[in-house]
Amino acid sequence: MQEKNLYEYAVIRVVPRVEREEFLNVGIILFCKKAKFIKMIYAVNEAKLVLFSEDFDLEQLELNLCSFQKIAHGGKAGGPIGEFDIPSRFRWLTAIRSSAIQTSRPHTGLCTDLEETAQRLFNELVL
């Protein structure tokens, strides 16, 4: 029997007009301390996003989400925060913010396959 991994995940949300508090789920971040695993997956449904705000800057959103992904995956490409250890990067990415990109509170679960679980959560919560 395969060992189960305790993981945490958060949903990445775009809030086009912060004052309205409406959001669209665009990605997930899944983290497992024991396995030293972190993965961020995102996809922006531009047609839906435009329904929230016709003048939302989609190019800037893509740049910001790419930065989130670089930080999640670590290394020099993620800047100073990308150099943090995996738990610290996850905590930084899921910190409460009042910007156009926000995350849900972290949730926990158990699984045997972290890659499969990340994809399943992405499919269920974003696509």
C-alpha cells in the first residue's frame, strides 16, 4: 500500500473589481512539505473574465500569474521570494491580499499521487 501524503492547496482567484468582491477561479497551488512538492497550475478563461470587467488588463494578469508560477516553482527566476524554501513560498503565495489576484484559504487533504491530485483539483475547481 502506498503511503499517503498530507497536502495543502489553495485556489487562485482573479478579482477584476476588488470593490465588487466577485472572482473567477483561474488556478490552484498544491503543496506537500514531506514530499518537498509544490505545483501551480492556471488557465484564464478570458471570455468569462471580460463579463466581470470589459477593461480588465489581461496582459498584466498573464504577467502576474507567470510571476506566481515562477515563485511557486522556485529558483532565481522567481526573484528573492523564489529562493525561499517550499513551505515559505506556499505561505507567501497564499497570504491574504487585496489585489486582483487572490487565493482561497489553504485546505488540506491526503493522497498517494500529488501530481494526479493537483490535476484533479484544477479540473474540478477551475476548468
